[in-house]
Amino acid sequence: MDFSRYGIRKEEFEAASSVLGREPNECELRILGVMWSEHCSYKSTKRLLRLFPNKGPKVVLGPGENAGIVDLGDGIGAAFKAESHNHPSAVAPYQGAATGVGGIIRDILALGARPVASMDGLFFGDPGHPRTAALSSGIVRGVGDYGNAVGVPTVGGKTVYDPAYNDNPLLNAFCLGFVKLDRIVSSQTARPGQAVILLGSKTGRDGIAGAAFASVELSDDSKESRPSIQIGDPFAEKMLIEACLELQEKELIVSMQDMGAAGITSSSSEIAAKSGVGMTLHFDRVPLREKDMEPWEIALSESQERMLLIAEHGKVDEIMSIAEKWELDCAVIGETFEGDGYSILFNGEEVASLPPSLICDGCPQIHWPSKLPVDLEKRRELELDDLPLPDDWNEALDALLTLPSLAPKQWIYDQYDSMVQVNTVKGPGHPVSVLRVKGRDSLVAMVFDADPWKCYLDPFRGGAETVARTARALAVAGAEPLGLTDCLNFPSPEVPEQYWVLEECVKGMAACCEAIGCPVVSGNVSLYNESPEGAILPTPVVGTVGIIPSFREYLPSGNWDEGDVLFMVGPCNTSLAGSRYLRSRNLPLSGRPLEFWGEAEKDFIQRALRTARSGAASSGRAIAGGGLAAALVKDSAESGKGAAVSLGIPTRKDVVLFGEGGARALYSVPMGKVPLFKVIWNGYPCIVLGRVGGSSLEVEDAFGFTVEELGKKWRIR
Amino acid sequence: MVHHVHVFIQLKDGVLDIQGKAVAHSLLSLGHSSLQSVKVGKYIQLWIESETAASAKEQASAMCDDLLVNGIIEQFRIEVEGE
Amino acid sequence: MVHHVHVFIQLKDGVLDIQGKAVAHSLLSLGHSSLQSVKVGKYIQLWIESETAASAKEQASAMCDDLLVNGIIEQFRIEVEGE
Amino acid sequence: MKTAVVIFPGSNCDQDVIHAVRTTLGTEVAEVWHRENDLPSGTDLVILPGGFSYGDYLRSGAMAARSPVMKSVARHGGKGGLILGICNGFQVLTEARLLPGVLLPNRTLSFICRPCFLRVENTATPFTNRFPKGQVVQFPIAHGDGLYSLPEDELKALEDRGGVVFRYASPEGIADDNGNPNGSLNNIAGIISPEGNILGLMPHPERASEALLGGEDGCLFWQSILSFLEKGGR
Ligand SMILES: Nc1ncnc2c1ncn2[C@@H]1O[C@H](COP(=O)(O)OP(=O)(O)O)[C@@H](O)[C@H]1O
Ligand SMILES: [Mg+2]
């Protein structure tokens, strides 16, 4: 039996044969080939993911379900998750991105939550590379067209440009939904003797074996791998959302699962395995779009906009009439029974029979060898003495502000409906995105961030910094971080040096999560992001969600008032390693990022929360990409106010102004609140930078621009 | 001379036609019950300066490959007037 | 029998064809300098059950009036295979 | 005042507009599914909400305009009842020929979502009577097909009869090309029927009806309708 054709390794074939007591047949092998791909089975990364803390007082549902849920109070939860759709977006940017957005929305829906906000993480190649323009515009259009039509606002995101993504652009999609905590739908609640129902679009040959495809490197002929292109139908998705929420509201279903990778097979076998029931599926009852589909094609089709429901037989008629109202196909395709069996029938014949536990949990894990990259020390060499200060600081700042990774992303987010559903208090363009919860005082804040450059130079510190950045931004806005989701985008784990980087990144992220008490509640892994041209940078992307108890306790950014005192809190000895500034001077990616200091992060968050909640500041911004200089410019431009700033610090001025890393923030504080502010930050590094006022932003012995000029350079709307 | 070239673009077989599906549904509910199925594609007209119709067709075909057609999901057919 | 009907829809003269202009611009900047102009329209295929090709055409025409074509800005042409 | 919000498959601003009417006016709002043949009795105002009816496939608003409910919406308008189409609802109204003109793709050929400034051109309408003439208001836009177009002679007729109610403008109220997000002829953002009872506009007043969400200019819009009806208008 040539199992390798189906992406099955020898030990996997043997494991399956030994459980079955026979060799799997072809259809079964195809099913296992997809279900045991990295994308579905996490066979190389399960062990690593266990390093993440996943419990906390606010965690209602941790990893393992379709998405995580954190408690927002008043019986409401926020369900959220991020998912990658990298390979499909590289091959067919528009459709790949669109179906990525659609897929993550269904994950949220599967819990019975109404999807209320999306964010997107985009990683594009060098803007000068011939393919980048088409890839980036296709991906942005795909995200927008799908999200806009389905009516889920895209409220924020992250965009990074680097030549490492020339052939492997990344598209990570995040979605958040609101759910009543006593109405959460689970995939673990099916019982024997219930109906298995397929709701949504008809099944065609779309994206067959797409998950397996996502688990291999892109080769030149992968563009030819024909059936792997799924088409997104946001109209059908909108109908599906309304239908599923109506079914849930009327308590007609006992369990639900979205159909993502590996379609019917993964959704049904996961429900069976998690609920501990057996399942029989009749494939001749599946509504098909194409003629003559083979059973294995039906099993693995990734046709979009479908959900699998489990319901009592007595509710089927009512479910059918709701499906009819929303103009969706709906069919009972099987039933559950007692036992660990999973059997697919086609025209009366059994074509596959596998225990669900084997499909979902039977894949032998892989422990790839890990090895320190030999060039790591070299990457970290950055001699400041060899790096002259800029001759012209204004020019240096201009270069920084026009660096594509830092420049305003208006061209992207103007294409996204960020306001539909009328909950958006702060949409894209702000350090954190903020939603209101209708009928309540509290606000939900969220942020999506990544720092691949730092991860490349020091994966542990970079991983920790990535998590920390999200938490700092939330805390400054007044939002207590409740939990996070992540997408681990990495190249092949089969290269020992690359596996080491992955491992270290995860350890760094986990260390920060521990330190600040912010658990990981969901996530996704995307490996093999490399092509013959090269590998991507290590790119863990983090989406963190926090709560602001009342809108009065939200602290905005870009809100300086005349006469305010500007403070910088946090250490001055940050680092230029992997900074936007180095990139803007076309210097190689080098240096060693700041050491991660968990205590300080925790301390910072507490003080920042107090600052926001006590009204001690009029504006606040965590210092991140582009350092203090970028923070000053953004705040000044958005406030439409100037300031006179003097640094008065012995550290090198480029490091102070452009250095990145560490728990730092820029605050503007009304005169009368200065004493309170100082009390809050007593015991934490805190210096006065200057005063707000005048018509230009002047940094002593460095740069100076009029507010009008800044308005042209930095415009968020 | 200027040739008038007609390009007909349609989705490849098997590729989900989301517009066709919705249009068919709508036409049926408007009472057009004899309708069996619908496919929605693009009709692009090009006016190309070239010596011969054959070369106009060739150029149109290159334009399809370069921009007009997404070869992953679409196929096309070209007609040149007076060819 | 089922008739295969082709409907070609294009913008009326004088209606702003922003898409056509944009496509022309892109093609020119890709080096297709022989291109004079572009018009972007729709190509809809219908499969209609009917006795004769003539009646299929009639029905298709009714579908155009009812939904497929916006007469304010668009005009259309119908071809029935084997007619 | 009784409002009926029509919900087409794919509408996605229906709940937003219901929320705005309920929170700003506190009046009764009914949902009407597109397959229904009749409006609730006593309906004063019909709203066709924004969104992507039928995915906006084929042409924006085309399929929704042929929904069963549209016959009774047209009847309501014919009797002088108020009809408001926002964004996709405006597109539906033009497709249904209840308002003149068409909405073509934005000249950028991309979807645009952002706050916009509008100049109120006509305050003698049921929808704008509480605004001072020439006032600049901020309503967000979010659309792909918002370029309003009409043949030249009809455009002139529309302008001459004061049919243009909202025009895209700069914050200072200058309606030039800079203030025009989508290329609409004459910066047109919203128009009214000759009888003065059917309004279509691309910007979203329901997204500008709460300070928390960044603007309250929409409140006067809703209040205009209420005071019109309270003064005995239909
Ligand atoms: N792809 C995107 N989609 C939506 N919003 C985005 C996207 N990329 C960036 N943004 C928004 O633009 C702002 C700046 O983003 P970015 O430049 O990536 O981060 P940073 O602030 O770290 O420089 C943020 O408010 C973010 O939400
Ligand atoms: Mg899922």
C-alpha cells in the first residue's frame, strides 16, 4: 500500500493498522492523510502548545473547542480565535483571504456566539517586489469583500512588510463574538440516537485535501493543484449565521461544529470523538453541487459556508423550516450511536469504518530535533559605535514614518467596513480597537500584534515581547487583559534550527503569559511557510482581548490637551535591535532585543490600569514600533497639538527616540493631575518630557515639525 | 486598423458560481420556472490596433493571461470581429 | 429540450465605464500599447427548458427585462445555441 | 410613529437602524421579512436598510428590488408614505425605480468606509426639517457602489427641483472634488423623490446617532422624521 501518496508516514500507517487490526483502505487512508496533517492534528506542536498557560479566573472555555471564551461579566462571554489562511492566500490571494475570514467567523459561530468583530494580520513581501502589489491588493480586497458583505466589522489588524514574505504572504484572521454564557454550544454534547445534519451550501470538489496542502511547502507546481481553490460566498455565510443563531436561540440543536479543513470528516469525527459517541454517515444524502463525486471527495471537500449540527430527531422538521427561511440546503446525513465507531456509507456500502478516537487523537506525535541556529550569535551583533547618529533628524524621522511597516494603513482599512453592527467605539487606526457591549457600561478592547523581526533575532525575547506589546496597549487604554489567541506562523519544523526557533518563541510567549496572568484560550499553527526562495521570519501573531469596566475608564490616545505635561514611563535603555528605525535606514536585521522582564510587565499593567481608571491622564499610548519618536508623532498629529520635548537623558539619543522593547508608555497629564499621576507611577521609571502646546512638535537637539506637516505624514482617517 | 475583440470569461466547471446561484434562485422566484441553471461571467470588449485579426487575437489572449482572467478559476474564449 | 442561451450585457454608450477605464490603464501600463479602449460587461449563460430555440430566446429576453439587465445603463444581446 | 424595517436576505444594517430609531426616538419599530406581501398596518415610515442584499451579486440591490415586499413598499410610497433607503436601501430604491438614477462603482473601484462630511441642501423635507440649511454634518459611508449618476438633462432637472438633499463636502462645507469620496456627480450623497416622501442616501445616519460611537449628527435626522409625522405629515 503506497501510503505516502496520501501524506501518511510509515509509523502513522503502522499505528492505524495496529488499531484497526487491518490495513486501512484507500478512502480511510485519504481521510487519515488529511486528518493527520499538521494543520488538523498538531502532531509536531501539541507538546509545545502545552507550555501555554490556559487557565484563569475569567476563562470560560480554553483551547480544545472551536474558540476560547472569556467572561465579560453580566452573563456574557467573548468567544474569540485567530486562524491562518496562508497557503490559500499565496496561491489565490482574493479567494484565500476571503475564505480565511469566512472560516474564522464560523469557528466563533460554532459556539453559538454572534460574530461581532474581526481583525486581520497581513504579512507582505517587499513593496518593491513585483508580486507584492498584486498579492497585497488581492488579499486586502478578499478580507474586505467578505467581511463587509457578511456584516462583521473589521476593527483592526496588523500589517508588516518584509522580503521574507515575498513568496509566502501570511493572512491571519481573528474573529470575536458575544455569547450568553448559559447558551454556549459545544461539540462535546452529542448523545447516542441523535440526528447528524448538514446545513449550508452544497458540497462540491472545492479545496479537497486543502489541509494537507497547507502542511507542505509551496512548490512551483502547487499553483496547478487544481481543486484546492475554495470560493467564499459571504451571502451564504450571512444566511448561515442567522440560521444557526436562530436554531440556538430556539434550543433546537444539541451540538454544532463548523466545517473547516477536511470538511464533513473533521467536523463529524470531532463531535463523535469529543462527545464519546459513534456516528454513521450516509454520503448519498449529502446535497452535492457536482455529479459523480467519490465518497472520499465528499468526505474531504472543503466547500465553504457549511455547518454540522446534532439534534434530536424530533426537532428535525423545525430545523428544516428555519433552513428554508434562510434559503439554505439542509439534510439529515446520519445518526449517532453508542460506541467508538465512525462509519461512512455510500449507496448502501460501507466505504470507511474508523474509530473517531483514532481519527482525532490517534496520530503519533512527532518530536523534531531541535538545534541552535549557528548564525544566531552573528545576527545579534550590533555595534552602536559603528552606527553614526543621523545627520539630519528630520530626514531620519521621515524615513521612519514612510517605512511601509510603520506608515499609516489607511489604504487597507478604508476598504473594510469597521462600523457595521454599531458597536465600534474605536476602529482601525488606534492602538487598540474598542467595542461597546450594547446595554452595558463595559467595553471590550482587542489588539492584534506581531514582531517577527525581534523573534528572528531572539525568539524567546521576541515571543515574550509580542505578547507583552498587546497587553501593554490594552492596559494603557484601561483594558484588563483577559485572555489571548495566537497564530504560530513558522517555516518547516523539520529543519532543526527552525524547530528550535519555534520552540523558543513559544517558551517566550508562555513566559510572558505566565508573568502577566493572561492565559491562551485558543490558537492555530501554520507551519511549512517556505518556498524554494526562502523561509518566512518566525511570526507568532497574538490577539489579546481585554475589558474596560466603564466607558468613562477608557483612556484614548492622540488626545493631548493644551498645557498637559508629557511623561514617559518605563526604562530609557531600550534597544535598536530589530527596530523599525534600523529597517528605515536599510541596515541589516541585527542586534539583541531587550531581555524580557516579567515583573516589570506585570507592574506596568497594574499602574497603567490605575492611570486610566483614575482619570490621571488625558491621553496615553504604549511605546511600540518606531519607539518614543513614533509615539510622539502619532499623538501630536492626532491631537492636532504641538509640544516642546527635551530628553535630558545620558543614553544615546537614537536609542532613546527610536529604541523598542520594554514596558513603556507616553502619557499626557493635565496639570492638576500631575501629583496623582506621580503617585501612581512612584517606584517605576518616570520622567517628564515636556509640555503640550504651540503649533509644532519640537524635540530638543533632534527633530521638529509643524503640526500641519505632521498631519500630512501621519493621518489615520 | 483597429480590431474589435470580444472576450468571454466564465468560471471553470466545478468552481462555485456564487452569483449564478443567487441569480437562478431569484429568477425562479420571479416565476421563470423553465430555467435550469445560470452561470455569470464577464464580457470584455477590447479595441486593439493591429495589422491582422489573428494578431489582435493573439494580443487579446496575452491580455487575458496578464490581467483579465484569473486562470486558477476562470477560462475564456476570444472572438475577433471580421475574422 | 434544454437550450443553452448566451446573454451579453454591456454598458450603454455614454455611461461612465470606470472599470473599463481602469482595466485599459492597467493593460497599458503592462505594456499592451496597441490597446485603444476597453469596455467591461457581463456574460450570462442560461440553460432554459423549452420546445424551441425561439421561445427560449423570448424567455431569456423576459429574464433580462425582469432582472438581469438594468435598462437605464445597460443594453443586451442574446444568442441561443443551435438557433 | 410606526416604522417598518424591511429585511432582505443579506441586509446587515437592519438591526443598526432599528437600534438608532429605538434609542433616539423610542418609537415602535417592526421587522418585515422580504417575502411578506404586506406592511404592518399603520406603518408611517418604511426603511430599506444597508447591507448586501443577495450579496449584491449581479448588481447592488437588483435582486432585493424584485422581492415580494417591494410591491407594498411601492404602494406605500405611492400613497405618500415615507420611505427611507440607506446605502444598499438607496440602491434598492433606484433598482426599483422609486428614485431616479443609478449607483455605479466608486471611482476608486474599491469599497470605502470612513466618516464623511455632508452639506444639508434641502431642509424642506420630512427627513431634514430640523437641520439648518447648509449645515455640515458627519455621517460615515461604507459602500462599494456609491457613485450617483444620472443623464445630464435629468441631473439638471433633479437639481432644479431641489431633489438633492445631501452633498458630500469638506468640513467647511465646500462641495468640491476633494470632499467627494466616490466620484458622485455633483457630489450627490442623497436625493428625494419629486413628491418629497422617498429619500435615498448612501451615508449612514444610524452610525452617527450616539456620542460613544463618535458622532450624534444623525439624531436630528431621526428627530426630523418624528416631528414631521407629529405635525400630521404622512
Ligand atoms: N490589516 C489591517 N487591517 C485593519 N487595520 C489595520 C491593519 N493593519 C494595521 N491596521 C491598523 O492600523 C494601525 C497601525 O497598525 P500597524 O502599523 O500594523 O501597527 P503599529 O501601531 O504597531 O505600527 C492599528 O490601529 C491597526 O489596527
Ligand atoms: Mg472549528
